[in-house]
Amino acid sequence: MHAVPKGSWKEYLEFLDKSPYSLQMLTSNLAPDSMLQNPQSAKVENLGYTLFPFQQKILEKIGGDTLVIGLPTGLGKTYIAGAFIARESVLRGCACRVLFLTPSVPLGIQQTLFARKMLGLSEAYFISGNLHPEKRKALRVWNAGFAVTTPQTFYNDVLAQFSTEIGAAKRHDDPVEDLARRLKAKGFKFPYDLVVADECHGYIGETDGYSILLAAKAAGAKILALSATPQLHAPQRLKELKKIFEKVESFSMEEPEIKAHMPERVIGMIALDPPPKLLSVYYQLSNVVKTYEAKAKGRYGPQHARGFCNRHPLCILLISLRMMRSRLVEDGASSVLRYGSWKLSELNRPLKELDGKTIHEFYREATKISFNHKLTAALKILEGERFKKAIVFVESVEAAKQLGGVLHGKRGMDDVAVLVGKGGMAMEQQASALLQFREKASILVCTSIGEEGLDIPSADIEIWIDPPSNPKKWIQRFGRILRQSEGKKVAKTYALITRKTHEQNKLLRVKSKVEKVYGFTQQLAEEKLPEAIPKNQKTLTQFL
């Protein structure tokens, strides 16, 4: 067996698997280790925290079945949910049975740890889909009094046998009443009194999450659902959810009581001069993209030139070329190093504009001169800023791995967590990386998976290697540094922009949409990079 190269991605994954943050260690502690003979209950005796006044007001508005929307990540949705469970324990005068739904394994682990530490529920369990169904059945896991799980896992074990009844109810004008009748005829009782659905914006239609909410409502369980996004105001989505929820409470970060608990929001835009060869490759790729847009338009119609169709090989190639051109400057040259599109004949044809060289050849030369101008800039910021926690957002998995590898070489693996999706890490390793950042590491490098509802600890600064592509991404990224903390007066984000490309227009366009859709404002100021890396430290190119 070959030795793992020092600093490699494989070495980092092995580090996670053997570290105190490994999911195997966590799930062995968070899942039941013996059969739960009888249904258990959970009662919160004392909260391990105090709500802010604005959080207390939100809690007071939760009554009946309530949907809370527009409360961004960073403003304590989990803390409100915990206080809701504690309040219900008091109101009922007895312990409750609680089902806590989360969209992902990493978030599920976090919520279970939160319940154990902050709610004092030592027998809160995370029921993972990674635990074999037969094992779950043998352990009688749904007897747990506080069960955290993903919708799919709970649905498969408890509700899948009633899929016909649930499907029929969804087609009824009053699905809750219809399902209540059908489930009663089957002798089914929903096993939990309270249901908390975190990050619930996808819970409509044929989803497992929506089926669970319908069944819980039909059985008389009390439901609290929370989402950071206000997009639930979309007419069809809201219509579906109003069949379940008696109250829909919408909040804005611009409300005075909420705004008072947030630091000032500042975006420091740093415009970088791209290496000349890289800029030439960008422009020549733009010409190739235009050629393929014309081909798609001529063959399939104007709408196919927009790059959204994934049914035709030509359209798929157009999407790939567009992505490669964008990533080349948004995530830096090295992020597209392994793209299969480089084999395309148009990229390997000599061009007089490139001194008789091909686009591919010119790209190779550009990476030798400057491997990745974006990652080099991010390193300078991290070395020139003082912080306890920093988050670096990057779009491509490849760029995240590259930056993570360099930082591991500089600071050690313990101090730098890397979180990627899209097949780059197993779910177990994602959860481990997140816990590593929470417990030990001072830097988190992550792709868009870090935007998606995960309870990431408060950071002092944030770096956007690329501009967010839409308002939802923007607001989710910003939420990572909005938490108020001692001495923190400014939530600072650095946005890296490549000059003479589309990036600045993209940043300003999405910023405008964020302000329109969310009412979320922030200052934008042009800044310069900190002083250069000291000479006794290796550059990015030397590392890679």
C-alpha cells in the first residue's frame, strides 16, 4: 500500500475518520445502544441559555401550529425551538415526546448535541439513515422521547406503509381531515406529541417532510416549523403550508428589535488584477461559448442558448463551457484544472490571437505563472487579519481542496476544517469537519454546502472567493457572521472580484436583489489586500 502524500485530500479525510470528531464516534454516542423497550418522554427542566428579547417575542407568537419564516441563520432558530419545547413541557405539566426533523446528517448531529448540552436531555438520540433499517427496528429507535432525524428516515420506518392513504389525502381539498379519517381506520397513532421541522422550506408536495407534517397534524401533534427564507410567500407553497399551519409568522432582519442584536454589516470588495494570460483565456473561452450558444439556438431554439437545458449533448456541453469560463476567474485558474471540456477541439486549435497557441496551452502557461490568484488573495487576508474564527466560501470542490491543502501545510490539519459536498466527502465526514470547526479549528473552508442551514459557529470574518450566484446564497452566507458576540461591532465580509470580467456586475446585481427580496442592507466599500506574505513563507504556487 502506497503511503498517503503529506497534505493530500485523502490524508485529511483519514484524519477526520480517526479524530475525536469522527461520525462513527459521534453516532455510537448519539444513537441508542440498546433496545428502547417502551416509549420514552423528554422534559426540559432548565434551559442552558437565555433568549434575547427579540427571540422571546418570537417565542410568544408561537401558538398552535406555527410556521416561522424569514429569520436568518445566525439569529437563533434552534434556541427558539429549544425554548418552545421547554415551554410546552411546562404547559403540559408532563414530559413530551419530541420529533426533531433536520434536512441533513451534519445538522442532525448538531441538533442532538444541542439538545443534550443546552436542553439537558441526556437521552436525546440521533436516528441516522446510516443505521440499517433492521437495526433501527431491533433497537425500537422510535421509542426515543427526543428523536432527531431526517424526514426520509422517519418516513421510511413509520409512514411508508401508509403511502397510499397519504397520497390520496394530498389530492383532497382538506388533506388533514381526510388523512385523519384514513389513519384512524387503519388504527395508526402518530408516535410524537411535538414536531419541530428545521429548514422546512422544501416541505411541500410529494416530499417526505410534507407527508410527515400532514400525518402529525392529522393526529393532533403540535408543530413548529422554521425557515430562514421568506420564499415561502410564493403563492402555491404558502397555500400548501396553510393547510397545516394555523399561523405563519414572517420576520425581517431590518426590524428594529432584531437589527439591534446584529453587528454592522460591511462588505469589503477587493478587486484583483488577473494575470494577463488568464484574462486572454477568459476572453477566448467567451468566444467559444458564444459559438455554442449560436449552435444551440439554431438547432433547438432561442431558449436553449441560455444554458439551462440538460437534455441534449450540445446543451450539456454549453453548460460545461459556461461553468468553466466563470470558475476560471471566480474560483481561480486551478479550480478548472481537471475539467474534461479541455479536450474539446475548439480549445486545442492554434489561434493567432494567442500567438499561434491553443486556448488549452495558454491556460497551462497561465497556471504556471499564477496557479490561482483568488486563493493567493484569500491567504493574504487570513494572514493579515486577526480572528478567532474565519470562514472562506468557494464554489468549486477542487478549489476548496486546494486552499484547504495549503492551509493544512501552513497551520496544521487540526486548525483548518474543510467542508465540501457533491461527492467530495461522505456525509459522515461532512459532520466531522463541521464539528472540528466548532470545537477546535479557527478556519473553515467550504463550498455551498456550508450555506445550507448548518449551525456553523459564529465567525469574526468571512471571505467570498466568488460572488454568490443568487439572493438565497448571499443571505445564507452572510448569516454565518451575523451572530452578536462580545466586542463584535462589525460583521466583515471580504468579496474577491476579478477585474475586467463579469464578476463585479454579478456581485452588484445579486446585492440589489438581496435588498429587494429580503430587505437586507449592507455597506459596500472598496478595499485593498493586506501586506504581501513575508518572504520566509511559501507562496501558493510553491506549495502546489
